[in-house]
Amino acid sequence: MTYGVNDNIMAGAAPDEGAEQREEDHVSVGDSVSRLVSSGKEFVQAELALARTRTTLVAGAAQRIAILGVLAVIVAFGMIVTLMIGAVLALAPVIGLGFSLLAVTGAALVVLAICGLGIKGQVARIGSFLK
């Protein structure tokens, strides 16, 4: 005689444990998927928060770098002007005030020309990369 699940219970036999285990597996798989989705959402939120924090830190650092860079350029410009005035005044007793002014201006133009040629070379180099 064959017994069904209910017959086993009535007869005092142990219920079919495999069926209960399959139900638990099914529930636990659903719970696992639910927890996985929840963990995934938490992970994405944490990564977004980290990205926001990094962006804020980088933006703050970039702002400070820009401010310090502008300040450095202003100070460097002042130093160059002071150096040129000093050169004019130092050369004035030797070659006269007018010629010392021309000599310092000419030297500055030579430096500018060298810088301009360097810029032209770099622009050409970048242009060759873009072709």
C-alpha cells in the first residue's frame, strides 16, 4: 500500500522532509535574491557618495591650485618688472638711460621670440598628433 504525505503523518511516520526542504530552498532563494538586490542598491549608493566626495575634494583642490597659480603669476610678473627696471638703472651709467632702456627692451623681445618659437613648435607637435 502506498502512503501519501498526509497518510504518513496520520500513520505516525515522518513527513516528507524533501518537500519541506524544497519549500525552504525556494523561500531562501527568494530571500537571497532580495538581499542581493538590496545589497546592490546599498553598494551603488555608497559608490555614488564616494564619487561625490571625491569630486568635491578634487574641485576644492583645483580651486586652490587656480588661486595659487594666479597669485604666483602676479608675483612672477612683478619680479620680472622689477628685474627689468633694475637692469635699466644698472646700465644707465654705462651706456646712458636711453640706450639701457633699448637694451633691456631688446633683450626682453629676444626672450619673447624664443618663447614664441617654442610655443609654435608645441602647437605643431599637437597638430601632428591630431592628424
